[in-house]
Amino acid sequence: MTSVKLVIPISIAVLALTALTALNPTLASATTPGWMLNGTMLSAEGGTATIATETIIDKEFELSTTETNVECSKALIDNGLVKETNDALAGSILFSGCATRTANCTVPEAIGTVPVLTEVTLDTGTNVKGIAKPVSGTTFATIKFSGNACAISGTKGATGDVEILGDEGQIEKTSQLILGVQETTGLLKFASNAASFKGAALIISAHPGSFL
């Protein structure tokens, strides 16, 4: 598995979508969709559980517009929590190893998001879909572009919502691949321009659980 670039979205959060996964690689089912922990619906286990922080970047994530982009090689979920409803919360998603390909521009090496909420729903097949958004307001993070010849010099914001996907989110296993699948539709904006968010990160958990 190759360590590659992870972009500031948001999840990306969003990375919180299926941070709890299960040991038994079989499909499970529930009358009302929700988180399951140790083979039991989370609602019967107290209603909340923490999210693992470990992530392995599997495929380049890129937040990009027609004029700029930001890439980061590492991500850490801080103070993550799932609730018995279809919500996942992250106090912050902390990115490091950040850079931009925008000509003559630099960005900080480390960037953190505001608290992020991911609303999770069942999708087709084994998929689980999530929409990640700031808990308060519309801005995920602000990023300062610097450089004497940087055409977009100044602080830019990533705003709106981000669509993410766990393509095996309904299957019980200890790691889950989270995909950034946001197209340039205007749902997500960066520096006031419509942005896309693509890539993949593997979430590792010590706790057996799933969303189904």
C-alpha cells in the first residue's frame, strides 16, 4: 500500500464515516440503519463510541478547483465519536505534510479543520454514503497561500459539504476504505470556486463495529 497525498476537504471527515468496523467479514442487517458495535446495535451499548484515529493514505486525495489545489500526506482524526443515530463527529481532522501545486505559492505544512459532522446513510450494494459538513457555519478550514509571485496570495476557505463513500461499509471488518467522491458540482467550494474532492484513505480500528 503506497503512502500518497491527502487533500484538505474537509472528512473528509470526513474520514469518520466508517472508522468503526467489525471482525466478521459478513454482511449484517438491521431494521433501522445505525452503528453496530461488537455485533450489537450501538443504541443498546450506551449510544456512543469513540472513533479510531489511525489512517493510512491509499490513493491520492486532491481538493482542487480550476485555479488551485491543496494536498497533504497525513491525516489524524481528533476526538472522533459515533452516535446511535447515523451521525459521526470529529473534533478536528488534523492534516500534515501539506503542499500545493499552484505556481509560486506555498501553504502551511499543517492544517486543521473545524469540528466536522458526517451524516451517514445506506447506499446500494455494500456501500455506505456520508455527507460531511462543518458542525457550525459553512467553513471546514482556512488556508493561507503565500509567496511574492503567488497570484492567489491570501487566506482561502474550503466551504460547503463533501460527499464520501465507504464501498464496503456494510461489511464487518477491522479496516475500511473511505473514498472521496465529491464532483465539481458546487456543493463544495474552495477559494469561492466549485471544487472536487477525490481519493482514498484506509481507516484502522481496534473496535469491531459497522454501519448497517
